[in-house]
Amino acid sequence: MEQQAGRFVPVTRVGDVGTARVLAALLEAEGVAVRIHSEALGPYPMTVGDLAQAELWVGEDKVEEACAILLGADVNDAVGAVESERHVPIVKTRFVAGVLILILALAVVLRLMRLF
């Protein structure tokens, strides 16, 4: 592994650690060493509002290169695909929960009809 000279400086801030990791992987694939700083990565992870944000830091000598890579990247499509995959199980879960509630309500109504 190549030793880094100089200090690291922030180049961008994103809304969550997942997006930061995608961007960090993109930068590392281009040979830019990157660090992620976020409250969500500490011993007591905070993932609400501004505390969920993550910063990407690169070496002072790689700032221009990193900015060019990030500006040229089409990361929104990759992140959007992951986000859309997350919502599929939620829709299925809501549907199953709705069906179970409907069955339970029907059972209660049938039970009440037998009592009267």
C-alpha cells in the first residue's frame, strides 16, 4: 500500500454512509486514497438528519483529481438502483400485513355474529 504524504481535506458531504461508501469505492478505483468521516460510523451511530451525513476526505494533492472524478461520475443511477431494491420488501410486507389484518377483522366479525 502506498504511503500518503500530506494531510487529508474534505471534498464533499453526502446524506448517508452508504452513498459515501459508493463514492469512496469509485475514488479508490481511480487510485485516490479516501477517508470517510461520519457520526454514523462511531461507537454510538447517529443516523438521523444531519448526523447521518458523511464526509469524504482526500489528500491535499488529490483534491482536483477527486473533484473531477466525482463530477464525472454517474453515481445517482447506482445509488438509485440500490434504494429502489430496498423498497420492494417493504411493499410486500405491507401487503401481507394488510391481508392478515383483514383476516383477523373478518374472524372477529364472524365470532360476534355467533354471539348475537
